[in-house]
Amino acid sequence: MNSQVSSRTLDELQVCFSEAEKLSSVSSPNAQQRNRLTFLMSKIAMLKSGISPSELRNWEADRLLAEAGLPRDAAPARVGTLLPEIESEWREFVKGSEVRESRVPPDREIRANEAGSQSLSYTAGSSGGYFVPPGMHDRMLATMAMYDQVFDPAFHNHIETPKGGVLTVPIADDVHNQSVLVSETTGSTETDIYNLGNVELEAYSFRSGLVAVSLELLQDSSQFPIGAILEKIFAVRHARGVGKLLITGSGSAGNPTGLLTAALLTGNIVVAGGSAANTGGSETGANSVGTVDIKNLYAKLDPAYRMNAAWYMNDATFQYLDGLLDKYGRPIVRLAEGLPTIFNRRVAICPSMPTMAATTNSIVLADPDYFCVRCVPSATYVRRFTESLNLITYGLFGFESFARFDSNLAAPNATYPPCAVLQQHS
């Protein structure tokens, strides 16, 4: 297990060590000096254990107030998951202060993300107007996964690369080959070891769009978690925009190849019959899904992929299935370790999957190991806009987030595709 120590913690430790060393060299310390040395040693131990200097100072101030019989200070606004150090750095950035060079994204990623974005309303940002808060990329992915589970690593093959050039991902699929029984004197026959293939992944640029913040709010944001709020807004916007194309992208005209688009190209399709047999009603395969449809879709996927398979559907489809019972009166959706499953396979709720309707494809069953999602952490950053006429007129600053993603389904063996699609008939 690796532990990370911030530069502020190291600075605080240095001060404590220096003072403790001076007190230790005193030949005959008085009571006050001995108490101070004891406190410093406790403080050093707490800092080493991972407690941040700001947390320690808050605790010390609270202790002194309690000893003096004074009321506790008002607690600042919650800042979500951001550490005080990161929130403080965010606040300095939004006010226009220069950020450390280590936080500036590579020029190649800026050029790739912002090519052609300059216009009358999107003017060039000021020097130092780029910012990558520590850990922002990981926090963004975690928030995006809460909105759309296509971003959950459990439901895709997650690939991160330091650069955004074309990436070729090799795939080996050997589900149809098997060993053979031979006698002692029989020679082996030559058989292809793998069904080899590859899939190429780009790194398409996504922009969150401007988030306008008033100058007054930025100036009076000492108790306002501006960094945490901006990060959440950016993450949800990217979840909507990127998530949609990771599912339904066409794969052409500068679009990722979405899971649904690639799955349909395999031709491994089951046509829905509907839920009339479950409900006793008049539902058809054009407007409903029955337990038989789910069973047929499960059977359509080769057993080699079923062990790791997951269901992809939107929330409306999931809620419908959650109300269905099989012929024995048992629910088709069950919980395993608190998570919804169908046939003991996890369910990914993806808002961009089509809703049940005529001629739509409402459910995909696929092995996540073959659904590749690529992102470029170095291309995840925030830009500050201060020179746009539309912003200046109203006393606003603009902030925009950039990110790069792509996706595709790796299916090298056309006879054994790693996915199956449920199609509503017309």
C-alpha cells in the first residue's frame, strides 16, 4: 500500500522537527518547554499517520476554544470529496492566480482538444488559464460512473494512455479450438493457436461547455466549495455527452464506435416476443420484454462469454423487468451482494440505451472484457475564460472542462461474437 504525503504536510513536519530539536537540546527545560516538546512529538506522530495540517490545526483550535470555555467556530461549507489543499488550489485558480507548471496539460493535448474552438464567444484564455487539480481525472470517472454505469470498470475494458494517438489493441479469441486425444505414435496436426484480431481506438475530444460564475461569488468563495461544485458539473456533463456516444456512437464522422452499434454489426440478434405470457395481457415484442426473451438472449451468447457477461439497459427497461415474475412466480431481477442481477449476471444501467419501443434494441448482453473504453488522463483539464465579451459584459468568468475518450467492441471471431442484442420487432 502506497501512502502519499502532501508538500504542506512535509513543510509542517519540517517546522515541528526544527522546533523539537531546539527544545531537546535545552539542558534544563522548564515545565512549559517540556509540555511544548510533548505536544510537538504528538503532532509529528499525527502528521506521519496521514492527518493533514489543516485537520490538525482545526482540532487544535477546537481544543483551545473548549479549554477557554468559548463556543466552537462555525463549520465551513462541505467541499464534497476534495481535500482542503485541493479546494484551496481550485480557489486560487478561479481567482486568476498562476498554477504550478506541473498542473499544465501537455501542449499536444491542448491543441487536440481546442482545435477550431476559437470564435467571437470563445476567445483565448489568459496565461496560466489551464488547470489540472490533483486527482481530478479519477474523481471525474467515479462521478460519471454514478450517473452512467458504462463508465464503471466492471462493465468495460478500461484503457488509459499517456498520449492521444491512434491505439491498436490486439485481441486473441480461441473459443472454438480444443485439444485432441492422440496415441503415442501419432503426430500432431497443425492448428492455428489463436483467432487473432485487433481494434483501433482513437481519442476523441469532448468539451463540457462553459460554466459561468460571477465575479462576486469567486471573490467571496472562502466558505463556498467552488472546486467541488465545478468538478461535479463537469463530470455530469461529460457523463451525458461521452456516455451517449460510448453506447450509440456510429464509429464514423469523428464518433466513437458505441457498444450497441458494434454489437448490432455482429448480427447476433434475438427478436423480442413480449411479456404477455408473464402478465396475461396484450403486450407484444414491440412494446415489452418477457422472461422468455431474456432467457433466449442469455442462450444466444456463447457459454465462453456468459461467465463474465453483463446486461446493458436503461433504467426504464430495468424497472419493467424488475416487476416481472417467471412461470414459478419468482422475480427475474435478484440482488447479489446488494447489486441487481439477472441470471446471476450484473446489470449496468446506461441512460443512453434505447427505451422499449418498436424497432429499437433495448438490451445488450456482452462480455465487458471485449468492450474497450479508452481515455487520456493527460487531456483532462479545465480552462478559464476571462476575455470573452459575453462574459465581461455581465461580470462573469467562464470555466470549461476537456476530456478525450473512445470505445469499440473487439470481436475478432465472427462465428463467436462476445455479445448478443435484444431487438423489439415492428
